Amino acid sequence: MWMFLASDCMFFGALIATYMIYRGRSEAMGAGPYPSELIDIPYTSVSAFVLLMSSLTMVLALAGLQRGDLRASRLWIFATAALGTIFLGGQYFEFTEFYHEGLGLTTNMFGTTFFTLTGFHGLHVTIGVVWLLTLLFVSLRGGLKKDDSLDLEIAGLYWHFVDIVWIVIFTLVYLIPYDDMASESEPHASRVVGLAQSMLNGLF
Amino acid sequence: MSYVSMNVKDAPHGEDDEAHEHPSERQYIKIAILLSVITFVEVAIYYIDALASILVPALIVLSASKFIFVVSYFMHLKFDDKRLAWIFAAGMILALGIFVSTWALMHYHQIVDYVDRML
């Protein structure tokens, strides 16, 4: 599994490198819409938080299985898959919003590199959710016990990897400001209040 | 954990005990809280104009710290066989190499111009 993760590092390394190299090129070529017009930091922050917490539920699932608590293990596996599904729902909503704003896969360099990078990450999350639901099904059929914790641990390593990739994407794609970001005229105070409200709405 | 870490019989002398040390559930929760706080700080400093000059390095440091916490504690790399850490680090280093190579390829003419000026 570690060998696979190392190779996947290179895969995402290539996608992230491509994104960063073409970052800002759409603005230079005058082909909008641009990232600063589309990216919603509060919304994506909630998605990032959801995926981060799914890593916690994943380790709790493994810890439960390793101490022989099958009920806790199943509960946390389900919670992890549910949080992954929420993340995917958020990504689907974001993609739909971007598309309605006029950004397609071939609209500009931002569209191409953004959809490719985050789309492949979403594909990884989808595989992880299917993997977890399969393990949950196996567990409910009595096929995942304390002695089989290796099966869950391998799935867990994959899941955490997906999480760390998002940690990098969240910073490089969303948080590091784009050149035309400074043109935002919204006062800081209202933006901070909006952020807090969005995070609370996302959580509850 | 130990099976993914290594087979105990294959473990270098003195490392097999270390491979069994893993955080407790309470520690996992503490780390998750810490990760949440770092994420909140990342988003908060994005909105603070006074920090604009150090925003990018600060974001990279915070992001790297989250990355290291997840890999070390949730993926147990801190507690597992060091060979696994090297395998993963090799992937990371190669990924960085891909990044630098791609950048150099895309900026080939600028690099050549710069070298010409230097010479």
C-alpha cells in the first residue's frame, strides 16, 4: 500500500504542478471566468473540515476493530463513508455552480487544470467511499473481525492519503490568493461574519 | 498496524516494540481538534489584510504542519518502520522533482535567456 501511495504522490504531483504552472494564465489571456470570481472560500472550508474529520472517524473505526468492538467499528466506518459522501456532494455542487457561471473543462486554463485536479481527487474519494461501504457490508456479514484489522488499516491508509492530498489542494488552489483577488471591495468584517455563518450552517 | 508496518520477524532488532506504539483514541481526538484549529487559522488569516505580506508562507507552513500531523499520527508513520517513511518520502521527493521538471520545461526559454545574461 505504501508503494501505491508513493506512486500516487507522483500522480498528484504532476497534476498539482500543471495547475500551478498554468495558474493565472487565464487572466493573462483574458478568457474568463476567473478563479477569484468563482471560488467560495467559506464553502470550501466546510468541505475541507468535513474531509479532515473523516480521517478522525477512520482511525476511530480501526481502533474499535483492533480492540474487538465491532459495533463501534461499524459505526465509525459508516460515519467515514457518510462524511466522504458529504464531501463529494459538496464537490458536485461546486462543479455545477462553476459550470453555470460559464466555466467548462475547455473554457480556459483554469477550467482545464481545476476540473482535472479536483476531479481526479473526487474520483479517489469515490473509490474510498465504495471501499468503505464494501468493508461495512463485509463486517455486517461477519467477515470483518479483530483479526482482519489489516483490511481496514489498508483502506484507512488510502483514506488518509486522500485527505492529505486535499490539504495541499485546499491551500494551493483555494487559499493562496489570485492576482485579481485584491479587487474585492467587500469589507473584512462582513466577510469574516459571512465565513463564521457559513461554517456554522455547514456544521449544523 | 504491525502487519502493515512490517512482519515482526522481519523487523530490525529493537524496532518491533516501537512498531506497536500507537496513539490512543483520546490522542486521536486531540490531534483532530488541533487540525481543526489549524484549518480555522488558515481560513481566518486569509481574511486579515495586515497579514497579506506573509499570507502565502504562513499558509504553506500551516498546510505542511497539517500534512505532517495526518501522516505521522493518523497514518502511524511516526510509529511504524522507518523504511515505510522512506518509501513515502521517495514518492514525495519524486513528486517534487516532477514539479520542478515541469516548471523548468514550461519556462525553458526564460531559463535559457537568464543563463545567457549571466554568461
